[in-house]
Amino acid sequence: MSATPLRLGVNIDHVATVRNARGGAYPDPIRAAKLAEEAGADGITAHLREDRRHITDADIDGLMATLTVPLNFEMAATDEMQAIALRHKPHAVCIVPEKREERTTEGGLDVARDENRLAHFIAPLREAGCRVSIFIAADRNQIETAHRIGAEVIELHTGAYCDHHAEGNFAARDAELAALKEMSAFAHSLGLEVHAGHGLTYETVQPVARFPEVRELNIGHFLIGEAIFRGLEPAVQEMRRLMDHARQGATE
Ligand code: PXP
């Protein structure tokens, strides 16, 4: 397979975390989103949590009004969030777990356990023209279920892979990476578009960026942290460079 372009979605949630630490308006996540766009982000991701711990409803209003790149709106599968998504009709909606009982042990949404409800839940979002993505573990059953309920996209959870890397547990990391690779190919063979994300850093991004079936990476916490040291635009530019380099099959 020849290398298809790999999109970078920058998650700006943790700009809002810093802002909310003081309860004011600074730093503004929308300003961060615009800078990320200028630095080469292909999309912006924001998670409106039920408890509004970082991104707020006003942030989503502002992003929808301001962005020129697509918004990937992350949300739990609740009636409240569905109504907000249907009002804004963002380019993409990514359904994520927020409560412990909605998660698999690997951290993705347990779509297999909640198949019927989720099938009904995503139907109106699809009819409204949103690309519906489901954030799941690299698990065949979860992928098959996501496909069956009508999702167009799955986002594979890279958190365990990144955690094992950070802990120096390289055998477990490599096993997780192998599962991500195999399940990317499997999901692609079903006709699903494959995204990946959670916990990715400069050290962990390249092996995932090399999977030819993966079309988008969503990266937040590390980039916002790195922005403290080198600024947001250089932080995003470096991630973009590493992704592009890996995509061309080269290694550093
Ligand atoms: N993808 C999804 C579905 C997520 O929920 C998150 C975290 O909000 C990310 C990607 C980004 O993860 P991180 O902030 O660890 O890069």
C-alpha cells in the first residue's frame, strides 16, 4: 500500500484545564486552536465532558464559529451531548467513555456491551451529516461491533502502548503495538477509516504513524505540555515533522 496522507488532530482540552485552574478567560483554547492550525494541524479535537472540567459549551460555540479546519467533537453517549452535537453538526463526533462501567479494561468504549443503544444513539448523528467515530481498544469484537452499528470511523486507543513505553516495559509495549497494527489492518478491511490516539508523544508517535491504514492521529496532552517549553507552534510542527517522516517509511 502506498503511503496515504496522515492527518494530525490537535486536542486543545488541556489549554482549558490551565485556564480553568484560575477560573478566568486565559489562556484561551480557541487562540491555541488557531495557532495549532497555523502550525500544520489538519483538525482540532475537543472533548466536552459531562462535568465540563476543561472545555465548556462556550468553547465549542467559539470553535465552531472560528475554525477553518474540521472540529472533531469528543463526547460521551448521553442525550445531553447528542443534542449539543445535533445543534452544532461538527465535521466529526467521536464517542468516548467517561464512566468506568462504559470502558473495556484497555480503556476504550465497550461498544460490544452496549451495541443496541449505541446503534440508536449514533443514527441521528450520522443523518445530520457528522462522521461518527468510536474510541475503542484494539480488539476484534469491539471493531466488528463498531462496524455493525454503522460507525464510519474507529479511533484505536494507544494509551496502553504509550504507558508501557513510559514504564520501560518494552515487551508489553511491543505486544500492544502489534495488536494495534493487526487491528488497524482488520478495521480497514471492513471499510472503516482508522484513527488512533491517546498518550502519544514524540517518542511513541512514529511506529503508529507507519501503519498505512491509520489516517489520523489525535494528540493533546503531550503537545500542550511541550508548548510550555518550546511554544505551541514549534511543538505542533515537530510532531508534524515526525509523523511525515515516519509516513515516508524513514526512521531516525
Ligand atoms: N483521542 C481520544 C478519543 C481522546 O479521548 C483523547 C484524550 O482526550 C485523545 C485522543 C488525546 O489524548 P492525549 O491528550 O493523551 O494526547
